Amino acid sequence: MAATDPKDPGRKPHLRIVESGARRRPPITAAPPWSQPFPVDALILEEDTWLALSAAPEIHEPVVHPVRTMTEAWEAEPAAPGSIVIRPGVPLRILAVVHDLSMAPSWREEWIHAALRRSLAEAQRRGLSALGIEPLGAVHGRFPPSAFDALLSELLENEAGFLKAVWRIDR
């Protein structure tokens, strides 16, 4: 029997949906790089302050004058640990700066946390819905993958309700 309004027994109650405030964590699929489980809008990749980790291993003939190349190298500044660098393409590459190769160890947990948080904020700003994420700090460093997974789960739970799917790239 349906409940009625105590002030007007003949009237049925007005129902409304009340959101609980709980956030939905996107599903995480772990798979190696050669077995991508679904298309992604962006990849979040581990990087160092001088962007050496993502540099191509091949050496190409310079397309600009060598003096210009040397000037650009001389004036280059390192990226700040915990920051991100965006590389256009399909998929978009978000380079998470979590290493300073002049230090030992080269990574810090706070840098990993900051870069991952900035990466997710950038993904939301761009309206992305599917991401591939390397275990930051664990690809070129010794940050425990289980610690990265806990950090990732926490951030996805609290800050990534906009995502539909996450591919955790197993290395």
C-alpha cells in the first residue's frame, strides 16, 4: 500500500531523487602494452624533468640549422617534478614528470601524486573519457606498483567520475 501525505490523506506523496554524493569510480582494466583492451583518448606516461625518457631512440638529420639547435639546448629549462607536459597526437600523450634523474631515488611519491592529479584534471578539462595510465614511478623507478595502484584507485574514486574506462598499462 502506497504511503499518503499525512496533511492530505487523499494525495499521493511527491517523490524526488536525492543524490547520495557517492562518486562512481571508472572500471580499471590491467593489460600489457601489446594487448590494449579498448581505444583511449590519452596516455599518461612516466617522464623525467628533461623529457629524456620519452625521447626517440633514433638519431635524425637535423631539420634546422645546428646553431639554432645548440641555442635551444642551451636555453632549455627542466620541467618541474609533479608537473605534466602535453604532446599532441592520437592518442594525446600526457607526460607525467615524476623523475629527476640527478637525484637518488629519482622519484618522490608526492611528485607522482601531483602529476597524476594534474593529468586527471587535464583529461577532465579536455572532456576525455578513456585513459591509458602507466604505473608512474614504477616503469623507470622502484616505486612499488601496489602503492601506485592504491594512489590511482584513491584519485579515481575522488576525482575521476567523468571517466568511463581506465587501462592500467602493465609493464
